[in-house]
Amino acid sequence: MASSQIIFSILLLFIFSLSSSAKPSSRPKALLLPVTKDQSTLQYTTIINQRTPLVPASVVFDLSGRELWVDCDKGYVSTTYHSPRCNSAVCSRAGSISCGTCFSPPKPGCSNNTCGAFPSNSVTGWSTSGEFALDVVSIQSTNGSNPGRFVKIPNIIFSCGSTSLLKGLAKGTVGMAGMGRHKISLPSQFAAAFSFNRKFAVCLTSGRGVTFFGNGPYVFLPGIQISRLQKTPLLINPGEYFIGVREIKIVEKTVPINQMLLKINKETGFGGTKISSVNPYTVLESSIFKSFTSMFVRQATARNMTRVASVKPFSACFSTQNVGVTRLGYAVPEIQLVLHSNDVVWRIFGGNSMVSVSDDVICLGFVDGGVNARTSVVIGGFQLEDNLIEFDLASNRFGFSSTLLGRQTNCANFNFTSTV
Ligand SMILES: *[C@@H]1O[C@H](CO)[C@@H](O)[C@H](O)[C@H]1NC(C)=O
Ligand SMILES: *[C@@H]1O[C@H](CO)[C@@H](O)[C@H](O)[C@H]1NC(C)=O
Ligand SMILES: *[C@@H]1O[C@H](CO)[C@@H](O)[C@H](O)[C@H]1NC(C)=O
Ligand SMILES: *[C@@H]1O[C@H](CO)[C@@H](O)[C@H](O)[C@H]1NC(C)=O
């Protein structure tokens, strides 16, 4: 009798703790993070509210990153930090293949019987060994046009890096927020926590933009809902987001390119076109860069634009004389990325092609990636700004709006005034 009562209450306790640990504080349909451009490094940063008590951790926003990693060496204080045990479900979800021992006094980032991580700084390309950990994250919900209440996720998996790994990152940041195609990237963990679609949309800008997780709508001031995105398959090249650019055109003229470079080599992972938030400008493999730049220069000079001396890191620079200004930026030859079909075209206008380097000089904002570039085309931040791009990980589709300037708004126009 007594023992069955004990078993019963243990069972109850077990069920109770299971449901309370598995269930986050509420079930929003979508979440958001602000994404701000750092003017000195041109990196995009976001704030992750993590730990107990909560700390707003500024981290670099990385579309290719595998997970959230933060510096645990310095100043990581939290009563809810804990370590997953080797061979646990968390470790296998994280894809960890090692089990660590730490010979220093125990602290965040130094535990025994915890699975090993390999946090990586995608700006410098450096990695260090570290370990996986779990802690609370609090994030704002959204109805698509304003931020709503904060919701807590008790156990976000992240990895602990060291202070030295921060080298090369924007001042004040303590790690990187990985948004890549992985089970423990933030979009995957947010979707799993609240059972919403594995989908997120990014709107970068030169100031503060926004990222939405879950379903739309995506609404920007003055009350403009961004819908009717063009769609193209999101290609698999593990971890990162690739799209199939088949052709690059400048004002309807095809840039001659070795077609092999535009395809992803399935064995080596080389080639193809990736979307990156850590490259400030689009990077083109050398032969593509040369042929692209010379065609652009030819078209620009045919329009009476005057070429002037190069300004690093750019090659083709022009005087602003004779260049008109439109709603879409400087009136320069239009660049077109032709995707899986001839009618799915990413159009790039002056606002996303020309960088102002001084009062009277603008440069084509594309850079040379060298002859041995791993990825032939890396679409970088400046070309993504004021475009809404959507990653649908469940259906492997990439959606893009083309410039929002053409829709009378921009990515800085999200209304960050909370409705709670
Ligand atoms: C881990 O185990 C080793 C060897 O058993 C021990 O020396 C060390 O103090 C432990 N470290 C932690 C962080 O518990
Ligand atoms: C979101 O909430 C605000 C405040 O309640 C409201 O004004 C707005 O219309 C809502 N937006 C959507 C898309 O439902
Ligand atoms: C370029 O300049 C020439 C000579 O001034 C003029 O005849 C021509 O119409 C101009 N072309 C364009 C595209 O503006
Ligand atoms: C932003 O949203 C708040 C809350 O809904 C609203 O009061 C305010 O008018 C909005 N701002 C603008 C510029 O429309």
C-alpha cells in the first residue's frame, strides 16, 4: 500500500517534471531577433538574452553557423547552466563525437563527462575545442508587425568557446549565433521549442534590421506586408545555404562564365552560390569576377559613367557625375542572377550594387575571391540588405523579395515598439 503510493507519487512527480521541463512558458507562432550592422567590421550582430539572471549577449549573426557559441572563459555566470552527459540525447543531437575531461576547477566550459564541441569563428576561419552546454534563452515573440512578450526556452543547446576565439569579431560581441542548416542551429531549436514551421526570414540593412522565426506575416512600416516572394530550391551543401544561380546577366547580356563553377561538386563541396552574412560584399571566384567586372564597366561607360581610380577592396569605381539617382539607388546597369528557371530572377539595382566610398565616387560592391575559391559566388551582406530572404528548411525552398525599396519600404522599417 505505502510503497505503491510512493511509486504513484514518484510517477506523478516524474510526469509533472517532464511536462514542465518540456513545455516552454507559452506557444508563440513566431519569434524575432533584431540584427544590427556593426559599422566598423560590417558584421551583423544580434542580441541573445541568455542565462540566469538574463544577460543580453551580443553575438555575430552567422547564416552559415552550426550553433550558438559564446565565450565561457570570461564572465559566464548563470545558475541554470548545465552540461549534457556524454552519449546523452543532447550530445547525439549536437552531433558530438567526443567526450571531454577538464583538468581545471569546474566552471562553465570546463566539465567532465561532457560532449566536446568545436566552435568556429567563420570570420577568421578559426576553431577551438570546447564543450556543449545548455542554458535558458529568452526571446521576443512577434505577430509579424511588432514585437510581443518575451518567452523563455529552458534548454538551448550551445557551445562554449574561449576568449581567444572572439578575435576578428565586432567589438562587444561574445560569440556567434549560428543560423545554418543543422539540428542545433537557432532556427531549428526555436522551431522545435514551440512546434512551429522550420522557417525563418532575414531582413538585413545598414542599421537595425530584423529576423523572423516561424511563420509570417512580415510587416514593415508604413503597414506594408511583404508577400509574393519569388522561390527557388535551397540546395544541399551541408550546413550552409546554397541556391542555384545558372546565369549572371548585366542588362540582359550574359556574363561568360565557366558553367562548372556555378555547380556544386558533390564530392568536394566546391563551386556553387551561397548566401552569407559574414561577407560584407559578394565574393566572386577570379575568372567570374574579371568577366563580370569588365562587362559591367563596358555597360556603365556606354551610359557615359566615368571610371575613376579603384578604391580597395573594390575594382570598378566611377564618378557620381552623369549618374542619376532613383528610388532603387544609383541608376546603373542592372545585374540579374538567373535562378532555376528563366523567369525566377534576382534583380540587383544600384542600392545593392554601388557602394558610396566618398561624396563623388561609387564602386561596384563585389570583390575578387581568388582562383582557388571554394565557393564560386558568395552573396554577401551589402547585396542582401533591404531584401527580405526566407529560408524554408522543411520544404527546402529559398524565397526572396528583391529590393524592398521598390515596395516603398526597407528592412530598417520594422516597428520595434513592443505591444506589451
Ligand atoms: C575531471 O576529472 C579529472 C580526473 O578524474 C579530475 O582531475 C578533474 O578535477 C575533474 N574536473 C572537473 C572539472 O570536474
Ligand atoms: C500586431 O499587434 C498590433 C497591436 O495589437 C496590431 O496593431 C497589429 O495589427 C498586429 N499585426 C498583425 C499582423 O496582426
Ligand atoms: C553620352 O554622351 C554623348 C556625348 O555627350 C551623348 O551623345 C549620348 O547621348 C550620351 N549617352 C547616354 C546614354 O547618355
Ligand atoms: C508602432 O507600433 C506601435 C504599437 O502598435 C504604434 O503605437 C505606433 O504608432 C507604431 N509606429 C508607427 C510609426 O506607426
